[in-house]
Amino acid sequence: MGTSFETVIDSAVITIRDYKLDKLFKEDEESFIEVMTAYLVRAIPKFAPSCNKSLDYNIGTKEFVEDLDICEVDILADWTGYMWALDVHQDVLELKASLNNSDFKKLEAPAMLKARTAYLEYIRRKIKTDTNNYMFQFVDSYF
């Protein structure tokens, strides 16, 4: 029996602040798990080439074939959070300014987009650094 998706998702949601996901969790926990599973499934290929273990999974049981250690769970959780952040970043409605001043709107949306893009890049670099540190543990096995 491998690591459950729920273990990774629980670790991912610690850093995700989204009122829509919170509301979904309160109203329909099963749908919440399905949404977060979709983000996790999208995250797996990002880490699979660097992972020392197989990231094969059974979607029916929502489990990985192998037991993942805490570092592997953490990196997958970060990638899951990144996939969520990327989804939010690409949500056009999120860029819609709430104020009516058209001059302010013209300046606010590009600034918000630039800040979100910079944040996504920061997260990606952090995950890549964590992945490199993870791989360094096994450097002897590559030679």
C-alpha cells in the first residue's frame, strides 16, 4: 500500500489560501478531493523525472504504488500548490478590477499580473531548489 493522494493534498493545502476551495471543502468534501486530485495529477509529471521512486499511481484508489518519504511528499505538495496558483493566475476574471476608475483599472491589472507572474516564478525556483537538494541525497547512485 503506497502513499495516498490525501497525504499529499493535506500537505499542499497548508499553503493554499483560496476562499473558493475552502467553500468547496465545507460544502462537498468529495468534490474538493477531486479538484485537488486533478492538480496533483498535473503535478506528478513535473517531479517524476527527478524522483528516485516511481510515481505510478492508481487513480481508482487515489494512491501511489510506492510509499513516498516526507521530502517526496513535500515536493509533490509544492508542485500541486504551483498547479493551483497557475490555474488562478490564468483566471481572467481574477484580473478584473473592482473599482470603477478606468485610469486605475488600466494600471492595476498589469501590475497585478506582473506580481503574480513573479510569484509563480519564485515558487517554481523554490521547488526546483528543493528538488535539486532532494536529488543530491542520491548523487552516489547516479555514478
